[in-house]
Amino acid sequence: MNDMENYYNFEAIFCNRAAGWEKGSVENGVGYCRRNFLPRLPSFETMNSLNNYLKMCSHQDLGENHYKENTTKEVLYEDLQKNLRPLPDRKKWEKIVSLQVNSLQAVKHDSYQYSVPERFVGAILKAIISVDEIILFSGDEKIYEHQRFYYEKIDALIFEHYLDQLSRKPGAWKFSKVVQCATFSSDLNEIKERLAAKLDEKHATKEFIQILLLKRATPHELFDVALKMALSYGGINSNAISLIIKQLEVGDKMANCPDELLPENLLVHKMTDYDLKIYQQLLPEGGFE
């Protein structure tokens, strides 16, 4: 080693015994020189010209400031953005396969299940599969657009796909996996609790399912308003909520209908805002039966 030091005119620095982490700083230094002093594999005619070049680079580097002081993350991010190249256009990858719907109302792809409505059980569907989603078709009819999953023990079971089946077999409610994974709004949960306190388990479940069927057939905003009104009036069953929805729909249609198109006998009764609070005085909780 002494002969090498004398020949190449350098001083060797060795790691201390039992201090393997010191080796990393040496490797980092070599990597730094390679990236900053010798990019793109430059060529030199002689070893002396290489050594002179490296000596010049080293002296220049010693005089530079490698760290920005008093610089915020925002400033650093802005500087970084200036040097970034624009991302290439994202290529859309997809493949088309045929999948058969099993008895659980789902198609299976890569060990994950994706549900469909009950009427498609046994059918063979066309699936357009991309990185992010799985879109299922029956002929030209688009059935559902699922987010594609990659995690273990997760199935894409959509509650709405099983609602008709649950309405026929309400006893399966507490054992159903899709019910256990479902989430409901705070208003629906409150109605569910009131029904459970007023009725036995079977009838409370059947009534709650009927309310969910109303939700499926009603615009979301209208249903949410009707639900809040039903809670305030004590009309917590499906018949009460259905009547409130119909009353709201009639009021909305009359409010948006020009007077000249309304029958003469309705003009004196035309209202833009129905006050349904009278039901609160007429009916106890659970009315409209």
C-alpha cells in the first residue's frame, strides 16, 4: 500500500476496526465524484490529464456552497419544479375479457369478486379491465363501473345489488356480508334504531328495507329532505316517508308549472311551500299505517 501511495501521490484513509458504517461515507464520496466530475463517461488521453482534471474539479467543489440556508420547503419545491420535465402523456391500458356471474351475484377476477344485480346471475358479461377500474357490460348495457382492487380479502360488493334479494329474505339481513360492510347516513341509522325499539326484529328489518327501496327510487336530495321531515313528525315507517315524498314532488311540480297550464280549480290552491307539520299534531310516532 505504501508503494501505491508513493506512486500515485495520495494518502490512504482506512476505516476503523469494527466500524463498518464508515465504509458508506467512502462509497458516497466515490459516487459523488462520479456523478459530478465524470458524467457521461468522459475520455482522457493520459492518466495525468485525468488527475489534473479531477484536481481542478475538487478545488472548485470545495469553494461551492452545497446547502441552501434559510430556505423554506416552498422555495425548494418551486426551484425543483423549474428543473422538472413535463410528464409524458399517460397511456391508457385495458383488456377485454368475458366473465361469468356466479351464484353470489359477482364476477371473479384475480381472486377478487365484483358484484352485479341479481338478474345477471349465470350470465356471461363483457369486462373492460384497466389499471384503475373494471367496467361490466351485458351486450351494450353498462351494468356497473367498479374500482379495481389489489388488496387481500377485499371484495367489491355493492349493497344496492343485493337489496331486492334482502327484501324477499329479510331474515338474511344480520348474516349478510354486504350488510355488515354497508354504511348508512345518520338519519337512516336513527330511523333504524327507532324501528328496532318499536317493532320486533323481523318487522323492523322489513320496514327498514322498504325505506331503502324508496331511497333507490327517489332523487337523493328529495329523499334526504323527506327523511328529516319524517323524523321530526314521527312518521318513521315506509308508508309515511312515501307520502311525504309524493307531497314534496306535487308541491315542486306545481311551483314550477306556469299558471296558464294549471286547471282553474288548482290556481287558488297553488302553494310553493307545503307545511307538513300538521302531521305531527295528528299522528304519533310510526303513523301513516
